[in-house]
Amino acid sequence: MLNRRRVLIGAGALTLLPTLSAHAMVPFRLGLTPVFLDNDAEVISRMRAAFSEALGVDVKLEQRRTYEEVTALLLEGSIDAAWLCGYPYLQHKEALSLMAVPVWNGRPLYQSYLIVGTDSTAKGLADLRGGTHAYSDPNSNSGYLVTVSDLVRMGERPETFFGRTIFTYGHRNVVRAVAGGLMQSGSVDGYVWEALAKTEPALTARTKVLTRSEWLGFPPFCGRSDQMGTPRMQAMQQAILGLDKTEKGRAALSLLQLDGMTKAAPSLFDGIAARMRIMETVRP
Amino acid sequence: MFTAALMILVGFLASQQVLAALRQVQDARIRELAQLQIEALSVALGPLVSRNDIWGVYDTLDRASGQNEGQRLVFAAVANAGGAVLAATNPRRAPVDSNIAALTKGAQALDALSVAGKTAEIKVLAPLVYQGREVGQILTEMDVSDLVAARRRVSRWLLIGNAVATFLLAILGYLVMRRILMPVTRVVERMRESADAPEPIAPSDMPAGDSEMAQLARSYNSMVGAIGAKAEADRRLAERERFVSLGRLSSSLAHEINNPLGGLLNAVDTVQKYADRPDVVRESADLLRRGLGHMRDVARATLDLNRLDHTGAVLAAEDFHDLKLLIEPEISRQQQRLGWEVGKITCTLPAAPVRQIALNLLLNASEAAGREGRVSLKAGHSGGRLCLEIADSGPGLSKSACARLLGTEAAVTGSGVGLRLVRDLVNQLKGCVSFDRAGGETIIRVELPC
């Protein structure tokens, strides 16, 4: 019954698209964090243009410094949807629903990289004991969860394994911190590192990838579950999924070095969930 | 030389003043820039440092130092209140948690900042104040190579400018000095050009006014006039001496002419008385011829002596014959003995001055020898020179006579006729006079190059 209702609402939403466009009422608010995008004005501008065109209403991109802030905004309804990380999505799985997952190199998957400076002699995570380490965000999968869960797996205490840790609140900042020598190692989104290797090769050239994690679910677009049935959210989901269908959408995707967007089941993030469970074993 | 050194010193001091002023301007500028930079960083870093936000500090410093190429800030490190480094633009140089004291050596305080020295970078250590509280320290290194280079450039141009200015001023000074000293140069040239008879400076070349130089020129001209007057006086004195010697000769010459006259008149009377006796007339005529011939010779010799300046005749043995003719009356008047020894004379010396020299010396010798004394003359060649040796049995030359004959000082009056004239004539002929005394005789020797 519920499924049928959802289908009907979905069909209704499709038929309502022109109507929504015609009314052009309240702007759609999409949350972003610099953790991932690092304030790339052109990317943000292109995404906004692509979404506004597809949706027919103005799309406001709300940026906050941390995943926690954006997640909080989404949960309280201050924003309609957000491009989050798999880790905060899973942390609030009951309240949030997947709208779309980006496709990178043909798959909705990415890795976490453990990077060090090019002059480092470390062979693995174990060699970084007592050193300095840069995480991107405490709610980032690739920029925090993967490394700390690996340490737990190794029987280490993440809070004491490194001599000094910092949060840079941006994957690009992690690369900057390691490349500049501020920190000896860092946990970074593999997709971001690879994208930077193309756009800023001089920056990534001063770092090297020490280890790569298993393939994990790519950071998804999420909305509140209780809003997912509304025409507004349906329209937005269609707009996100259809980014590769429009010229502006393709331009945005091209800048993001993504192939497109796809629907995904929550099971895509099982790998992250597994790591969360590891962490639960050491948390009170 | 002194002027040039003074100019260089003035140039050097002026350059130092300019460089000192430039240094002050640069110091003020760099102080202002450093202050602005540190204040701007303090505003941005204050809250970050107060909560030990390492990434925030690094991100701020990294953005500040990477704003544009060629900017002044080359290094910055920020420490918390405990002195532990939070972040630096180059973390490898100042790692997180290291002590900032390891980097502060040579750091200057902001209010005493100076760009002195040749280092391209200066280090500034300043407290980081946030909300009125010192939350940490900030160490910055600033690139001042452009200021140092500017100062070096200014120094170089000052050096070149000073060298050129000093060179030009030295040339100008030389020209001015040369112009100032022109009258002196003119006097020196006049003196050099005519050492024997200096010439006065022409009125057109006289410096105007009553300056020292004008006085010098006027004094010089007065001196030249005095020298000319003295030369004229000397010439007249020499002339007078010549006439004196002639005057002395005249009485004996009058006797020489008068003595034969009685005999000649007797001969005329004899001719008149015995006109009908051809042998007596012939004998008397011979006597007349000899007497008149002697008188003619005496007259000619006297004329020749008087014609000193007009004849260009070369000295010959006949000249000594004439001299003997002229001196003999004086010798015989004093009943003296005359020694006469003249060798072969072959030279190109002019006759007149040599005759004058010999006659004057013979007259003096005769006077010195006294009655019944002895006078002698020897003339001949020796080693390409004509040697005249006049000796007498007199007491010798007085000191003043000796000075007049041999000395070089101005003429002094006294006995001894024409000794000064002798000296002058010998000098003109580039010869030399010597005086000796041997065997009770005074010997004056004259050597003249032929």
C-alpha cells in the first residue's frame, strides 16, 4: 500500500513537474560542505545553474563548514536536501533517504587514501605512530572513519596512536597540510585526491598514497525521509539523476570529473557500516 | 690637490647624508609595512591562536604568504603563549609544537625595525594580541632585497655622480687657477724667454685693477726697467773706460808725434837751405819720409783702436805690431824694458777686442811696473787657443783690481784702467782670465778659443 502510494505520488510528481516549474515558488535549498567541494565557486555556480534549469525553480546552495552542521540543517528542515558523506547518512539512516549517488569512473564507489609527504619512508599505517596526522572531518568516512577503524582493527587507540592530529574540514586541505609539511600524513577522499591530481598536479605531486581502502559507497545526495514523497523532492531527485541529460548538467559533472548520477540502495554503504560497527566496539 | 681632496671629502659626506636619509625612509617604510602585515595577521590569527587551531593558523598563513608573487612576506611562524609553534608558512622549518625560540635569533622588535646591513631578509618578532590579551607570538621574515638593491643602486649612482662632479670641478678648478695664475705664468715666460735682457709685460697683457697680480706685473716691469738702466750704465762705463785708455795713450802719442816734428822741421829747413844740393835734399827727403811714415803708422794704429766696433778684421800678427807701436811711447816715457814675444798668429778671432784686451793689460802692467820696471807680452797658440801672457815687475794686483778682472760681481770703482772691460771682452769671446805671481812678476794669462 505504501509502495503503491509512493509510486502514485512519484507519477503525480512527474506530471506536476511543469506545474512546479510554472509556479516557481519557494527556492529549493541544497546543502553542501567545503569538506568535499572546497569552495570551488565555479563548480557551485554550474551546479546551481544546472539544478535551477532542471527544476524550474531557483536552487539555493547552502554551504556549511562541517558535515555535522549540514546534517543538522537537513534534519531540522532548514534545507531540503544535502550532498553528504556515506558516514553521516548511515549515522542518521532512519531520518534520511538516498536521492542519488554520483558515478565516478563508471561506478558509484570510491576509496579512502592514506597519504604522506613524498619524503616519507613509511610503508604503512603502522609506521606513522607518534607522527602528526590530518583528518578532514570527524563525520567523514574517507577522511576519518576509515583510518580510525583501521587503527582499531590494528588494536591501536586512535586518540593516542598519532602524536598530534588536526581536522582541516576539507579533503583538499588534508592534501595541502601534508604537501606543505604541516602534517606528516593525512586521511583523504580518494576521488578528491585523483581529481586534484588532474587539476592541481603540483599539489598532489608533493604527496604520495601510502594505502588505499576497499571500495566504498560514494558520498550520496540525501533528503529527509519524511519529505521524499513530496513533488518538490521528487522533482529534485529527477533533476539530480538527470544531470547528464542537460548541457549545464554535463558541464557541472565535467568540472566535478563525474560520469553522472544513479539511484542506489542503502546496501551500497555496507562497507562503511561495517567500519562503523568496528568503532562501536571501542566506544562506550 | 688639496682642493680635490676637499671636494672628495665633501662628496663623501653628502653621499653619507643621502644614504642615511634613504635608510631612515626605508626603515620607516618597512616598519609601516611590517606593522600593517602583522596587524592584519593578528586580526585573522587571534581567535585561531587563542583556541590552538593549527589548521586555521596554517591556512591563514599559507593564504597570506601565497597571495601574490614577489611579495614581501617570505616566512612566518606563529606560536601560542607557551612558545610552541602552532604553524608556519614552511612547516618543515618550524614544525608544529617546536619551540619558536629556535628561530628568533637575530629577530628585531617592530618598533626598532631597521633595514641596515646587506641581508636580503629581515626577521621581526612581535606579540600576537587578541582582545587585549597576548595569546602568542608571530615571527615574520620579510624580503627587503628590493630596498637593499635600491640603496646599493643609489650608492652606485652617488659614487658615479660624485666622481663625475669631482672630475668636472677639478677641471673647472684647474681652469680657474690657471686663469688666476696667468699673470704669474706670463712673468715666468718673459723671464725664461729673455734671461739676458728681460722684457717688460705689454700693457695689453697687464692684469687690470690693483690686485696682487697687477702689483706683481708692475713690480716686474719696474725691475725690467731697472735692469735695462743698469745695462745702459754698464755700457757707458765700458765706453768710458775705453776712452780713458785712449786718453792715457794720447799724451804719449802726442810726444810720439811731437818728437819727430822737430827733426822733420829741421829737415824742411835743410831742404830750403840747401835746395841746390841734391844729395842733401834727397837725404832730408828720406828723413822726412821715415818721420812721416812713423807718424802715419801711429795715427793708423790709434784710429784702428778707436774703430773697435766697426771693423770686422781678423786678428793677425800686424795687430801685435800695432800694439807695440802704441805702447812703446809709454814704455820709453817710464824708461821701462819691454819684452815682446809674438808667435805665429793663425786664428779667426776678431782683431778689435783682442787688441783692446792686450792694450789695456799692457797699460796696466806698465803702470804697475813703475819707472825702470819690466813689462813683457807673450802671444801664441796652445791647443787651439790663443794665449796672451802679460807680465810686469810690479807689486801685483790689488784686491779690488783682482775682483774687477776675475770676479763676476758688479763693477767697483778703483785703480786699474779697463780691467772690467777686459773681463767683459774675454767673456764675450768665451775665454778665461787667470792671475799668477811667480819670480817677482805679476802674470796675467788670457786664453781665447780660436
